[in-house]
Amino acid sequence: MDPHFAVAHYQLGQALVQKHSYDETIAEFRKAIELSGRNGTVESNLANAYAVSGREEEAMIDYGDFLEIWITLGNDGIARGISRMKPSWP
């Protein structure tokens, strides 16, 4: 896996949440956010991962981040965040 490809980290996080591997899921979603910038889609999935793992306080923070992105940028901003999830070449 290309370590600089945000979508790969996001998809791996999606697979790991299905296996209930929440710590690994959270790490992959955080890496996807690091690589793609503020991204509402990944932020909401990160918040969900925190919530199902019992980390409610962290979930609320990330749900707040997601809502801030949505309120500020709307659905177009969410779509732009998804489109930024591409490899960052050195």
C-alpha cells in the first residue's frame, strides 16, 4: 500500500471497523485526514469509530469537526474533501 495515498488509509479503516479493530481503524482514519486535509467524510467516520469503541468524548470532538466542515463548506465542501484524497507525491 502506498503510505501517501489517503484513500488507501480510508478504505483500510473501513475494512478494519468491520473487524471491530477500532484502534487500528482510528489510526487509519487519522492518517487519511493527515494526508487529505480536513475532510468531512473521513471526520464523520472517525467520529463513528470513536463512538463504537466507547470513546465518547473523542467522538463528540470529531462529530463537531465534521459539523464545522459541513456548516462552513456545505455538501460541496464535503465533496471537495473527498476529491482531495489523492496521493501526495514527493
